Amino acid sequence: MFLSRLRLPSSEIQSTLTCNGQSAMSGGCGRNPPPFPDNEDQEAELDTQVLDSDDDDDEGEDIFTGARSKPITPTSAPDEGDIFSEEGSYVRSDVHHATNGLHSDEELDLFTEATVELTLTNTTSQGRREIIGPTASACNTTRVPNSILKPSIVTKTMEELEEEESGDQFELNIAVTNPEKIGDGMNAYMSYKVSTQTTLPMFLNKTFSVRRRFSDFLGLYEKISAKHSLLGCIIPPPPQKSVVGMTKVKVGKEDSSSAEFVEKRRAALERYLQRVVAHPSLLQDPDVREFLERDELPRAVNTQALSGPGLLKMINRASDAVNKMTIKMNESDNWFESKLQEVENEEQLLRRLHAAVDSLVNHRKELCSNTVVFSKSVAMLGSVEENSALSRALSQLAEVEDKMEQLHQQQAFSDFFILAELLADYVRLLGAVRCCFEQRMKVWQRLQEAQSTLQKKREAEAKLLWANKPEKLQQAKDDINEWESKVSQYERDFERVTCTVRKEMLRFEKEKARDFKQHIVKYLESLLHTQHRLVKCWEAFLPEAKAIA
Amino acid sequence: QAAWSSEGFGSHWVRSVSVDLNNDASLVIDIPDALCERDKVKFTVHTKTTLSSFQKPEFSVPRQHEEFIWLHDTIVETEEYAGLIIPPAPPKPDFEGPREKMHKLGEGESSMTKEEYAKMKQELEAEYLAVFKKTVQVHEVFLQRFSSHPIFRKDRNFQIFLEYDQDLSVRRKNAKEMFGGFFKNMVKSADEVLISGVKEVDEFFEQEKTFLLDYSSKIKDATAKAEKMTRSHKNVADDYNHISGALNSTAADNNTAFKKHLEKYAEVFEKLRKLEDRVASDQELKLTELLRYYTRDIQAAKDLLYRRARALADNENSNKALDKARLKGKDIAQAEENQKQCLQKFDKLSESGKKELTSFKARRVVAFRKNLIEMTELEIKHAKVRRLKCCVYHYMFTRQCSGSHGKPGNLREF
């Protein structure tokens, strides 16, 4: 059953949404949609039975109440009572599903026995936190599997690895909000509030916040990267530097494009942190904890190397190196090789998608401006029209088109922040994945070199034996011992890295699938919102059109 | 190479720009069929009539666009009709847009997958068809304006157009060369003269002049802006198409679960594309076409005013000539006759002009009303369908198969 939980649905909405089983299949619980005037539009495809009942929606009050218009808007005044009350936090629709949920059948048969609760929230002045349902957190929830806390070196099977992931769950929510410009001129910078809410015992408090600037985030990346990338972890890349964007902000240009830039950056920083803390090993890192907790951080220097193009170059070099490795290492190489190929293909696909979404954003913005221009033109026409009812209708039409423009604007916002940024993030994440594979290669290389050195030492010893030089023999034996232990160390390292990379890939793929799904869901929500408002606008206009005489 | 037949759609193709003009069963015209070959469109003009002036009660003739123009020009040049609003000539069928795209598609064929190519080709064909439908409609309405007008329907040339089963272009050449171009130029440059020149004696026409001049520029502007807006809609639809195409394009051997997700998402975007496309084309049909048509019709009304203004000028000149003749004492009778004729012509034009302009007002208001209502209803319908589809997909993607953990996304305030 598909239930709506919020009050005020009219009986029509109830019937549309609570249709169960077969009755829904027969077109809207027994209602016949009114015939439409235009024959030609019968071509409009309504391929699911459910869609025939589209007229039944919303005759009276809607389930879609709430007046808040923009999905994500930064507000300025923090409300200390609830650090997450600012609009700035990125709310991921929370999906606590069984780990195998993603692979289940998602057929078009909508009315199987699944029990689902459609959670609808009301706007409050506090923001969007009122969620009906047991979930306390609306934000990013990190699960910290117990198994990670005691790393084991034994290679696990895929199934075992999967099971580990669904360990105990702790909560950690992060928000990045309240961008503030500090200083003036070219030395100015933006400071962001980083707020954490957690039940994890390793933190000093349950709720706390600090202020950080962009270079702090880059500094964090550098530290994490230095420590963890060698182990084969996938390190989330930080947002890119932007000289143009920041200069506008520094110079004090108070226009919409610099506001957009700041919002874009704020959201990117938030996502970055959320990804970092979602990683079980990284969350344990004291640098991460310090970043979240400590009041004053020492200024991070040498972050130039981590500017956008620099980082990208590093990543690309990594992939070249990996591609040059043609020697097979062991049986599991097939897995790694094909995985890498998959990653590269996917990266290409995501780039292509990103370009298409970018184009969508731009065209939608164009649509905005064309709509505004058209609206003005219609208003002019209406002012000249001599028939008074038609004149009024035309000026109403101009107003409707104005509202359309606002809706298109919102939709462009969604297009960008929900889709485009997701794709951009993942293009960079896939680059980080490739780095991770390269790390494994490096470790293997080191092992190979050590093995060949060991071989040489052994040959040297044999030569000495043959040449019968007992004084140097001890040295040779010592060397061999040294290299033998090195080789075995490097073998262990390699195994560990291999295991880590596999686990990381698994975790990454799961998170990616979940991320994409959540974003698509969010996008659908934004569309729903827009379309609903559209319906309202035009429905308000219809009587005006009919009043023309 | 492409030949499309519009078999059958002419009759239920809703005439959006003017109220149904086929009210009078004594003369019913429609274009049930049209053939598009390369550049040329051949319209099948079908007539059903009870009038005895025709040879048969039902008949069809093939006509090309130029023959419609011949009819228009001939009517314009008929002195008798100076006091009537001449239905505006239909614009030339313009397949340039889709044809160019088709050409580009052919060039880019190698750089896209077979499925993508097939999909784009299909869309282009739909675009072609849309242009085709529009041009049939506009030619049909043109004829129906004549058939529904008490005076025009009796015009001999009109009847020839409907009945004569040979090619008309032979008869047409001379007429155009002699009158057509010259006449049109004269009329166009009369715009400024009208505005500044003749002193208007009749309040009704003074008001009409002011109104029509103002309205004309505004509606032209609105048409252009509407066209831009519709084009943007189509661009958005195209982008959804590319997104859906990219989502579907993952390698065939990649069988990850993620890929399956991507294919589902591709489906969503494909639906979004179709709906956006439909919104764009409905808007074009109901709003932009309406504005386009009335831009032309307003021009026809202005032409009437010009003709009347010229007649007024002639009238005044003839008065002056009569006075001069009387002064000189020469050719008085001739001058009197001339003056009488000019006055008669002017009066006739004014009387018929007033009637025409009044009914034009009414016609315009009715057409706007009809189209605005239809457009609004379509917008509502499309938005509802889109809303519902999003709801359905949302449900699909957030539904979980096993009970307790089902926590779909928050359908927050809407």
C-alpha cells in the first residue's frame, strides 16, 4: 500500500495513493478521467494504467502542502538551538536499506506487497527538520562497522566483506553553513561554519561547531592523503580551487554569480566532509577529528599543489602509470584489470553525462530569460488590447509567465546542484579510485624490486661460497636475511593493500549506487515540486481565460 | 525523397487560429491530404457544396503553395473588395529547419550509436511532420476564411481555384508581374503616410487606426518572443534526450547493477524529454501560431485602412479638382462625375470597412479565448502527467522490498 501520512488529503488523493493491488490497475479506483477537449492529444502516451487517473489529483487541498519554494537556500542567521536548522545543510533523503536492497528487483509492478511509507513533512520556520518517522537524522548518517576497528589481514571473500559492512551503526552528521567573508580586498577569504552532531564516543561533545576556511579543507586532504592513500584507500578529492570565482568574491562583487559561487563551494565542501566521515578508516583519523573539533587550526600551507588543475594532473599521471603496467601479477589481477577498465569507462560516461547536464542547466537558464521577456511582451499586448476581458486575461498570462520563470529558475538550481554537481563529484572520485589502483601497483612494484634484490643477494652469496671467501659470507647472509624479511613484509603489505582496495571498491560502489539513487530521487522530488506549482499557476489562470467575452 | 501523406488528420486537426469556419454546409472546404516531395507540397483541396454555381457537388483538386498566393493576390487586386479585410496569405512551407538538421544528422551518423541515430532520426521525422501539419492547417484556414465570407465565397477566381482541375500557374504569371509586386510595395510604404497624412473624419476609424498601429507592433514582438521561448523548451527537451542517450550507452558487456540503475534513470529522462517536447509543441501550436496568425491578420486589417485612407485622399483631391474646375469654368461635369464617384467609393469603403473591422474584433477575441483556454488546459494536463510520472518513479526508486527498513526519501513540502 502506498500511504500518505500527512493530514489534509482529500478523498481523491487518498484514493489515488491508497489504491492497492488490482484496483489501481483498472485506472484510478473506479474513477473515469474527464475527456479532454482536444482529440489530437489522445496521442499523449499514458503507458501505465496508473497514469490514466492523473486527473484525480488534488481537487481540494493537496498532500503537497507547504510553502517553501527553494529546495536549497543558504540563510544567514544561525539558530543555535539546532545547528541543522539552517537551510544550508544538504539533506540526503535517508535510506536505511538492507545492503542487498540495491540489487533487488525493481520491476514496474508497483503494487506488490511492499510496505512503504511516504514521509511528508511540513514547512516550519525552523526549516526542514520535522520528519515524521523513526529516523532522527535527516542528514548524512555514517555507519561505523565494528570490524573495521580491528583490521585483519586475512583475505576475505566478497560475501564476508559485504557482511562486515552492515555492522553497528553510529551517527555522525555534518553540515557546512554560514559562509562569511572575512577581511577585505585580495587578502579576504570566506570562512565556513562546520557543525557536527554525533553520538560517537571518540568526540569530546555531542554537538559542536568550528569555523574553517577553504585552505583548511585542502590541508585536511593533504594530511589524509599522505597517510591513507598508501594503504590503498580511496580518498575523496576536495573541491577545486577557482581563481575567478574567489576573486569576484574578494573584490566584493555582490551579484548573483558570486552568491552562486559561494553556495556552490559551500555545498561542495559539505559533500566533501560527508564523504570523508563516511569512510570508516578516515573517520578514525585524528586529523579528521581535529579538523572537526579543534577551535583554531594552524594555517595549511603548500595547498597550491592541490589546486584543481594540479590535482587533476596528478591523477592523470597516475592512470598513465597504471596503464603502462602490462605484467600480470596474480590471479586476482583479472578482477583488478577489469575493474580498472570499468572505472575508466564509467569516468568517460560520467563526463559525457556531466556535459549534457551542463547544457541542460544553461538551456534552462535561457528559458528563464526568454520567459521573462515574453511575459513583458504579453503584458504590453494586454495593455493595448481594447477588449477589456481579453486585456485582463493577457496581463494575467504575463503574470503566469513570470511565475513560470521563477519555477524554471528553481528547476535550473536543482538541475545543477542535484545532478551536475553529483556527476562532477563522481568524475573526480573515479580519478581518486584510479589513484588507489596505482598505489597497489606501486606496492607491487616495490615487492618485485625487493624480490629481485633478494635474488641478487642470494646469487652473491652463492658466488662467495663458490669463491670461498668466508669473511664476506656473514655479510652476505645478513643481507639475505634483511631482504628476506623485507620481501615478506612487502608481501604482507601487498596482500593488505589488495584486500583494502577490494574492500574500498566494494564500499565505493555501494555508496555510489546509493548516492545516485538518492540524487535521482531528490531530483524527482524537485520536479514534482515544480510541476505541482505549475499546475496551480495554470489552474488559477484558467478561469481568467474562460472569462474572456 | 520524403513523401508524407497527411491522410485523415486534416479533419480532426483542430483549427487553432480561428473559430471553426466550416459552419455553413453550403460550402465546405478542407485539406484532407497533402504530399510533401522535396521542396514542393501538394495540397489536396476538397470541396463539398450545395451551391449551383459549381459544376459538381463534391470534388478535389491538387494545389501548390504558389497557387494559393495567386488567389490571394488576385483578390487583393480586385477593386470591389477594397472595403473588406483580405484574409492574409499563408506563409510558404518552410522545411528548412528540420531539413538542415537531417543533413547534419546524416553527417554525424558515424559518430553515434545505431540506437541514438535511430532515435534522433525519429525525432526529426516528428519535427518534419509538425511543420507539415502546421502548413496544411494554415492553408486550410486561408481557404475557409473565403468560404465563410458572404462576399468572397461568390468570387469567380475563388471558384476557379476550387474547381479548375488544371494547373493555375499559367494564368497567374502575368497578373503577378503586372500588379503583384508593385502593389505590395505601394501598400507597405503607405504606412507612414497614413500615420501622418490624412485627417480622419470618422471617430471610429480614428480609433481603429491608433489601435491597429499600436497592436500590430506589439503582437509582432510577442510572436518573436514566444518563438524564442518555445525554442528554449525544445532545447531543454533535447538535453534530456542526450542525458538519456548517455545513460543508455554503457558498454554492452558491462553488467553491473549500477548499469541497470542507469538504464532505469535513462527511462526517466526519456519520459521527461517526451513531456517537455509535448509542452513545447502545444505551446507553439496554441500560443505562438495564434500570435503569428493574428500578426498577419492585423496587417490585413491595416491594409483595409490604407485603402480607405487612399480613398479619402482621392475624395479630397476630387473635391479640390471640382472647386478648381468651377473656378475656371472648365470640365465641370467631368469633375462633378469624378467627385461623385470618389465619394461613393469612399462611403462604400467606410461602410463595409466598419462592418469588417467590427467582426474582426469579435473574431480575434473568440480565437484568443479558445486558444488560451486550450493552451491552459494542455499545460495543466501535461504538468499533472509529469507530476504523476515523477511520483511513480519516485515511488519505484524508494520502494524497498522488505518491510521495516522502508524509508523512502522525504517528499517534503510541495
